[in-house]
Amino acid sequence: MSSTTHIIPQSVSFMNEGATLAGNLYMPAQVMGKTPAIVLCHGFCGVKELLLPGFAEAFAAAGFAALTFDYRGFGESEGERGRLVPALQISDIRAALSFMNSRPEIDGERLGLWGTSFGGANAIIASTLDARVKALAVQITFGDGERVITGKMDAEEKAHFLEMLEKLKAKRDLTGKEMSVALPKVLTDPQSRMFYDQYHEQFPALEMKIPFLTTLETLGHKAEQHLAHLKVPVHYTGARQDGVNPPEEMQRLFDRTNGTKEIYWCDATHYDIYLGKSLQIVSNQQIAWFNKYL
């Protein structure tokens, strides 16, 4: 199925822990009875209108309802601006599943979860916590945030880096104040910097400051530690030229996953996977997976 079909989404919202979360719901052009559905989880500091629509449209064109949404604190959702806490985002994912389950046109017994980059790690953990997820697809993600961030540091550099973060955390805990930085300050790899330069004017939501201690949250984000509890069929997609999350992270996740699994390797960079031929090839692989297990 082509990923170029244009489907106009419906703006929706739902609540979680007192915050209103904003979403876009993509529905198939023709609905016969209740529809299987996929919740899409965006990446680091992303918003629902950026990068995800191509996949959501492809899923809807293939007969799935597809929901993209902004985590609390990002995009059009309520919450403290730029506050990225994986546990809170995972809670938001489960609220999105509840929202889809509540829709009369959605088959609550056929809910899938899809996550990309940081959202892939979130989706893995959410799938271990929520039995409503019947199939999972994740792409260009990581198993251990600490390994990704500090993997190229020597022992001395890593020790100094971790000490600095702990000092900043202690200061925040003592004073309630913390340092916030513009998003480009934490997007240090060349692929992410190029992506930001290309899109930040078109998407003002990227013009934000985030707490520098978001780095500490990422260090502790270790999806691979949850794999023993992952009971659903999972499809992995890796990008061989990924300069953000090393391809070795995807291979490690796949190797450590028990049960029904599959991995597909795309000859693309971290951000190329959302575009053109790569998008079409990858989405078709994922559609085949969801067709089989939803």
C-alpha cells in the first residue's frame, strides 16, 4: 500500500492525570464494522505533526485507525513545557490506548502500538505494562540510554559527565531551580542538527527550552531491561546509517527479545526513514506485521 495517500485527520483530545492531551486521529476511508487501531509514539521532543503523518496515513490507507498525539508538555498538549520524563510519557501512551479503546468505531481487542526513536523505547515498556497491546512495531530506537549517550566516552570523561549531572540534580533538589537549554544544545549528533535546522522554522514547537537534566532521564531509560516481560509479537526496524541511535542498539534489542519477533534493516539515516521510498518500504513491512497480528 502506498504511503502517499493523503488522509485528513480529525483533531481529538483526551485526559491523563489532569492534563489534556492533543491528538490527530486518522481513519480509513471505508470502515466496515469495528476497526483495528495503532497508537503512534513520537520521538525525543517531537510533535504529532512532524515525521509521523506519513506513517499514520499509510496505516489508515491500509485499514487501520491511527492515532498520533503530543506527550504532556509538548506540542498542543498541556503540561510543563519541555519536561520529558519517560515514566510520564509511558503513562500518556496508556491513556492514548484507553482513548482508542473508548471509541465505538475501534476494536479494543485489536490495538497495536508503534514507536519511533525515543518513543520506541517508551512503546516497548508500555507494551509490557498494558495487556491491551496485541502487537508492537518499533524503529530506530535504543535499549539503553546510558550506553547511547556515554558509549564514546572514556572512563574519565564518563565519570566527569555523570558527576556534573548529579551535582545539577542535587542543586535542583535543594533549590527547586534547574538549568534549561535550547533544544539544539542536546541534539549534538550531525543528523539531528541537520534535521533541526531544516524543520525548526516550519514547526515552532521545536523552538523550546528543555531542562538539561532531561539527559539524566535519558541515561536511566533502559528498555532492554523490560524485554523479559514483553509478551507481544514485535517488529523491529533499524536504519543502517543511523547516526542517532547506533544500529547495534536495534540488533541488541532484537537478539534479547523472546517470542515472536522480526527485524528489518533499511539502508537509510535516522531521519531518512520518514521520507520517500524508505517510508514506503518500512511502512509496508510494518503494515504486513500488523495485518498478521492484529
